[in-house]
Amino acid sequence: MVNAMMFVKPQSRDFDDKWPAGWKWSDVSPSADSLYERNPGQNYGSEDGTRYNDEAYGVLSKFLGANGFRETDLIDGDNNARQNVYLDNFKLMLNTKVVRAVRNGTNISGVETETEAGQRVIYNINAGGKVVLSAGAMSTPRILFNSGIGPAEQLQIVASGSSGVTLPAESEWIDLPVGAEIKDHVIFSLKFKTSEPMSSVATTDITAPNQTVIDQFAKATGILAQSGQRLNFWTSINTTSGSEMFIQGTCNGPANNTIQMKI
């Protein structure tokens, strides 16, 4: 499950603010449009059309609507698995760690992985092939460092470390400011008691589902066929320093008569 099954289109400024030339929104938007065309998301909640455990939405939508928020959703979509949408030869390798991209000069020739048992395996790519690193804000820099790409002082740490990573020759290190602009989001959780009775499934129904929930999931229905959130909201505020700050809230009902907002 990726990002708690939450599908959010980015704003253009997410790319235009800090990303380098070649990675601006104008550069990547054609690929993004192709992605949205292939996998536009869906708004019917479950294969049987039922929105399970949706009482929290009823409470929150009234509250936010009364405070000036307007509702929008994704339409005409299908929640397809990647192996059905993109590549016939797609293979998911669980419990497998990406160690590094194997380089010959400035060309990537393969990817080294480590199995759960600790075995290192190199997968070579075909001529003209590509490697896409999408390991998150923390692990993507790690993979680049292990591939000999990043600040020299960081690569020296890898070279003198005990992780067993094989770096390219120092003459082939690529000195780039990998990780220099890394930032994290501030997040905090708020819980509210509802003024009227509201039912909700327990968190353990998701983390440790019973057989009924498992059987529903096998048919793409039930609470596991949906994301954990029941409503998301976005807003922005202008600060006294003249900048604009964006705020996202993800909301659910973790227990009876309880609303939780992660902001």
C-alpha cells in the first residue's frame, strides 16, 4: 500500500520552487498527464460501490462546509494495480533493499539489491534502459550516495563505512548537492469527541483484519479496499513575512465518537 492509498495531484509550484532545470513542472507535466490518463483514481470507494466506515465523513463534511470549504473529488477512474496498467513484465520484489545504482562513468548499467537473507544481487539493465529512483526523501539520497553521487564528504563516509557498498573509483564520483535541500513536513494530530453518537470500526480491524474483512478485500470491497482517510482538506495562509504557507489535513474516525485530524 503506497501512501495509505491516498492519491493527491501535486501543484506546479512543488516542482518550480526548488527543483533544478530539467525537472520543472513544464518538463514533467506531459508524463504526469499520461499517468493521470492511465490511472485517474476513483471515487466510488469499493468495487461494490459501498463506502464503508464513512460516518466520519458525514461529520467532517458538515463542519468544513460550514466554514467555507468546498467539496471536490476524482471521477471516472479505476483503482488498477500497476502491473495491470503499465508493464506486462512487472515484478514486485518484497523485502528487497535497493543498495545502489551500478555505474560505468555517467551511465547506469544495473541496480544492486539485497535480499532479506542478506544476499547481494545485481540486475543489469538493457541498452537504452532507465532506472527510476523513488525511495522517498530519506532513502533516495542514500541510494545516490551509495552510487557515488553526492557531496564528496558524504561519499567519503560511505567509502570508510561498514555497509559493504562498492563505490565507483573516486575519479568517477559525481559531486552534486544531493540532500542539501531536504526538508520535512511538520505534522501533528488532533482528536475531537463528537457531540452526537458516531460509529467507527476499530483501528485493529485494519491492522489485524478478521476473516470477513479479508474475504471482502479479496473481492476488492470492504474497508481494506479504501484508504484509511475519510476526508482530506487543503488550505493556505499568508504569513506576516509575505510568504504563503499550505496546510493539508487527513481525517478519519479511529474509534466510536472520535474524529482525528493529522495536519
